[in-house]
Amino acid sequence: MGVTIGVDIGGTKIAAGVVDEKGTILEKVRRETPATDAEAIEDAIVDAVGELRGRHQVDAVGVGAAGLVDAARSTVLAAPNVAWRDEPMRTDLERALDLTVVVENDANAAAWGEFTFGAAEDADDTLLVTVGTGVGGGLVLDGELYRGAFGVAGEIGHLRMMPRGRVCGCGSLGCWEQYASGTAMVRAAREAVAAGSGQVAGLLERAGGAPEQIEGPLITSAARDGDPFAVELLAETGRWLGEGIAMLAAVLDPAVAILGGGVSAAGDLILEPAREAFAANLTFREYRPILEIRLATLGGEAGLIGAADLARH
């Protein structure tokens, strides 16, 4: 099979790219995500793919969707930030495009991208942890993408880390993403402002005095410049990540865990605390090999590249 198109659907943008068999993006286009209108989302995908097909001979399309995708890689069962409920996406897109279409969860697609072309190329058993607005995950076990009996495996952000903890958007209490995500980090910073803490003065100054302007990239930038409060926010996030990865390692025993998503841009500021917390919390750590925690290498393109490759195969 020749080139394929990967589509990565986020809450605000749709990225579509032509990808060759080596994982190289030959061309990419973007569209806005009309998140409240499922039909309009599909129209935007068709439009983006149509533009790329006008300049490339394409064999198939892979779509990475931020939601629960059924075992047949066809229907989006539900999504937290997009208007999908039992959406027959593959059927609709194949009818509109006259091409083979594969629909996959976006974190699964990203895990496959990192396994095939990125940071986990040398490991047959890989856990991807994507850290951004929430915490997502994807699993490659024995060289195969693991999707579970119903296609919805890998929702690791909703492991319960704190009984009777913070309310999560999924409806449960104490989910991992309420403590280890970019959203959690930003919330902690803004709560410090509201409490009148002097520690957050540097972040507030960077935000022009507006707490609502404190976002993840601003915290990361401040930490890189040595702001002690920003450094601690990233370290705390890393510690939560390390604890969760230790729990998952006890069940799955992967060789490598990959940190991806926006927060991974912090590099060692989040990686080292995660490694330390993982080692401290791993069961039987004195007697078992320690997996390696690495940073993702494909960045924001992992989902697009992975979706394109899944469509190829």
C-alpha cells in the first residue's frame, strides 16, 4: 500500500496529513473542529481529505478520535468534549470518500505512532501516557495494539487514585487525571493565587496579573526559567504520573512507558520526578527489572502518524 491519510480530531482543530510508509508526513492541512455538531465534524474531515487527495494518490484514511471507539473500529460510542454518541463515523466517511476508513481512539493511535516510528520502536510492550487537558493512554502488548474485548481499553486517566477525591468529568471521584494532568497543574496555580500565596507571584506577573491567563505552557516556560513554584508544580505532576505508572506496571509489565502530550514539553522537569516516584512505588522493586520512562518523540503528530499507519495495515 502507498501513502495514507491520518486525521487527528481534537476539541478545537482537525489535523489531516499524508503519511508515507516510513511515518513521514508529506503534507498537512487543518480545519476548525465544530465540536457541537457531529455532522459538521465529518464534513470538515471530508473537506480536508479531499484537499489532500487532490495532490496525492491515497489508498486509505485513518481517523484518531478523542472518544470511545467500538471493537470494529467503526463507531464512536461517546466522547467527553465532542458531540459524538453512537456516531457511525466509518460508514459515513467511507460513503463520502469512497476509501477504506479506520477509526481509532486518538491515544491508541498515538501509542501506535510512537511504537512504530517514535520513542518505543525498540520495545514490543509499551505504555503511552498522554498528559494534557486530561490523561489518556494507549497500550501496545507483544507488538500489537491492545484494545480490549469491547475496543475501549486504555482509559487510564480514570483510574481512581484518591477515594472520595476530586470530581472528574467522567462522573467518578478521584480519577488520576484530576491530579496528574495539565488541567490539574493550572488549577493548583490558580488556587494559589486565590489563596493569596506569594509563591505564585512570578507566574501571576507573567500572566499580566490575570489568573485566568495562567496556562500549562506559561507554567512550563516559567519552570524552565527557574521559577521555584512552577518547578514544584511540574514536579508534583510528575510524582502523580510516576505513582500511576507504577500501578499500571504491576498489572501490565511493559518494557517502556512513554510520556506524551503537552506537559511532556517540560522534559526532565517532569520526567525525573516521574521516574523517582515510579521507582519508589513499584511493587517488588528490589527483585524485578525497572521499566524505562521516556519522553515521546513524535510530539503532536503521533496520533496523526499512528492513525495513518493503522489504516495502511
